[in-house]
Amino acid sequence: MNSINRRSVLLTGLGIAGAGALAACGGSGGEEGGATALVKPSDPAVAAAEKKRTSTGTVHKLTLTAAPAMLELGGGVMAKSWAFGGQAPGKEVRVSAGDTVAAELSNQLPNKTATSIHWHGLALRNDMDGVPPATQTAVRAGAGFTYRFIAETPGTYFFHPHVGVQLDRGLHAPLIVEDPKEPLSYDDEWVVVLDDWVDGVTGTPDEVFAELKRGMGGMGMGGHDMGGHDMGDMGGMDMSGDKGGKSASPSASASGDGMSMKFMLMGAESDLLGGDAGDVKYPYHLVNGRVPADPDVYTGKPGKRVRLRIINAGGDTAYRVALGGHQMTITHTDGFPVEHRRADALLIGMGERYDVLVTLADGVFPLVALAEGKNASGMALVRTGSGRAPNATVRPKELNGAVVTASRLRAADDVRLPSKKVDRVHRIDLTGGMTKYNWAINGKPFDMSDPTAAPLVIEEGQRVRLDFTNRTGMWHPMHLHGHTYQLGSSGPRKDTAIVLPKKKLSVIFDADNPGRWMLHCHNAYHGEAGMMALVAYRA
């Protein structure tokens, strides 16, 4: 499933020109005046960092073919999409910590569509991160590229394209890096991939994005509070004139000027997410590529202890996940161990991963992924004995029990960052709104044609703090490539964390992986609209 060769396709000429004239994003501590030379993906510092990684010498060679596929989602539901190896999620890739992945990407996508593969959550060498145009040129249709890197850190990861809104098609698959010294005791594993699905059913992600980009202002809605959607402009100001008021959601079929609203979801509300839950109307929510009416089934035995590796590969949906009749023990998030925490349910945003342990009871039980705030769900089954399968719309009581979010977790002692003076602080204001669909960082949408125009500059060896301030009316799962940060002084180690509307979140990390790294919202549509920035090492 995973075959990517990424050797000489780097954007070696990627602009030092204009690379560093950022005045630290509104007071974040960036560079004032004059261009700053930045580490390029092809620079010796990147190769030197890779050399320091512990290698087993074992190489896993894979071929990942990205191509059109007719996917059977269960229950007779067919979807014309794109996928790796003709299935979604793609075939799991499993290696041991320190192994080398040599994955050749073969791009067989139609209409001269370029693509790439990003290895989500892995601290790998910068030239293999798969992010055009920052770390490589996009792989042309009919061409290939080999990604080769050491997968040093054990954990639950996945991979997906980093071009346009391809993330919201079927081009994703789990990547599991096993720990040869695994401290957890369990009998079996079950990898659980959650996904919100539109492609080839009601439209394509590109059509979704085209509609969203018109914004509510473009649909004749600029003067209304749309069922919880923040109508804010760049500073997140409410443009509605109706402070906090709620009015009836507009018709799903038409807006004020008669323009179609085929994909935009109105009125999705969640207390856990601080209000507005999402933008997109998805016809299906899938667990391991299956609709609830014809679910994926895990078969086990009562009393056995199973590790669930849960991955949210969705484009616009947070899921509240629970296993009916069971409690879960949360052991990891985003690949890193946490102090074990019992929970009835957990909240997982796009790009996040959680590992949990469950001891199986006797019977048939629903694993439900409730689309938070969207009144829909995905479901799989755990079967350990006889019994009837529950209804596809079942809502186990655990969903309303103790719901754990990342803010309630603590890093395990062996991965908690040591206390240290912060050398560099960057302010990350999350800005924009639905009126103009102008999502951005520090009021400026990312410019794909000039990716080094406004970098957040750091230096190797620094302790860095990112201060996220969400000035919008919507939550954003913020993902940092190439590193794992810590939430506050003792929170969990993560690479993707939810920043709630009108709230602040500070994270810290050590600058130990030279290169140019994306920082962006993992809502596929917010990121593509411009809520991205480049974290770049000074040369």
C-alpha cells in the first residue's frame, strides 16, 4: 500500500529569496528586515539529522499506486473515488521502529492530476515529508517518486496526499510503527480508521471546496447568523449584527440568491467543540471503509485484551468514539504514551490518533463513531459470542458518559519534555470566517506560489513555544509536521491538537529536525483555503 520513492525530486531551488522577511507574525518573534537564509530540504543538515536516527538496517519496499477506484462501501453503496491499491482505507503498512521505509509512489490519477504522500505524524527527514511545493515538487500524473526514510518513533500514524483537497478522497492508509520493546500487555490489535465520505456519492471534494469558497456572503447570507457558523472576517469578528443569536438554518437546497447549497452543512453544534462543529454535509461516515448498515466486524474472544489504534482520516468531522458495553483505557495519543486514563468515550479530531485498551465482554457490541454535532455516525462491530447485531443508528450510553479530550491527558513520564527555558515564541492567530471563507494564520492565507514568503523562523537546538489564539467561531485541529509538541508543561505529546473557538492553546517542542515544515489546520478545506504557515529552520 505504501510505495514511495522520494529521492531527487526535491524542490532544491525553493526560495531562499524572500524566505525570511517575516516580522514574526504580529509579534511572534520572527525575523525583522532582510531575507533570512533557510535550511533547504536538500541541505546537509537534513541528511545529518537522518544519520543520527537509530536504524535497524531492515528496509521495507512498497509500491503505492494512486489511481481511480470503484469502492464498495458496504450495503451496495458504491463510490467512484481515488485510492491506493484499489481500496480505502489502503492496505496497512506495518514496520518496526528503526526500519527504513522505501515506498514508491506511482501516480496513475486521471486528468493530469499531480499528487504526493505525506507521512502524517512521523518525525522524518524533511525531503521525504511529501509537501509540494515546500519539500518537493508534486508528482506528475504518469510519474513516480520514491520516499525513503527511517521510521524511528513507535506509534500509530497514517499517510495521505498533501495536494489540494485530495485528503478527502480515498487516498489514505494506516502506518503502524511497532515498538520492539512494547511495554503494553495485550492479546490482539485492531486498527480503526474513521472517515467522513462524500467522494463519488454526492460529489467530489473539489466541488465541495468550490461551494465553500463562495462563502456565505457569496450565497446572499452575509447578514444572517447561520445556525452557529461564525460569520467573522479576518479577526473573527461577528459580521452578522446578531450577537450570539440563533436563527433558523437556511434551506439546504438554496440560499438567498438562489445559489445551490449542496454540500454546506448548517446548524451543526457541539458543546465539546465550543459551538460550530463543521462545514460539510457528508452522506456517510465510515469505519474501516464501511457504512453502518454493513459494518466491519472484529471477531474476538471474551476476556481478551485488545489494543485499538483509532485514526481520524476525515476531512471535516470530529468523532466521539465509544464501544458499547465497555470502558476504554487511553494509552497513547498521536503515537506517544500518556498516563493511562479510563474513559467511556473519547473525542478525536481530524488527523489525531488514539490508542486504547479494552477487555472484551461476551456478545456483540457496537463501536460507534458519532459525528460530533452532525447527528450522524459510523459504526463497526465487535463480536465475541452469539447475539444480534445492533441497529445501524445505535447510540450506546457510553457516548454520554465520561468523554476524554486531549486537554485531560498527561504525557507519560518517559516522554514528557524536560523543563527548559523557551528560546523562541511564535504567536499563531487563527483567523477567518464563513462569510468569505478566508481561513488563515495571522490574517494571511498561505501562498502556495511563494511558500517561504512569511516563515515562522526557528533555529536548531531551540525550545520553541507556539501560542495558538483562535479568533474564529470554529474549532481547528492544528497539525505540525516533522515534530511532536507538548500541550502546556505536562500535557500529552501530540502533533495535532484541537484549538477551540475563542480559546488559546500553548504548545512547546524542541527544534531537533532541520528543514521546512508545514503548520496547518487539518480540516482539509480550511487548510486549502489558507490556514497554513511554514515553520522553517534558519540555515
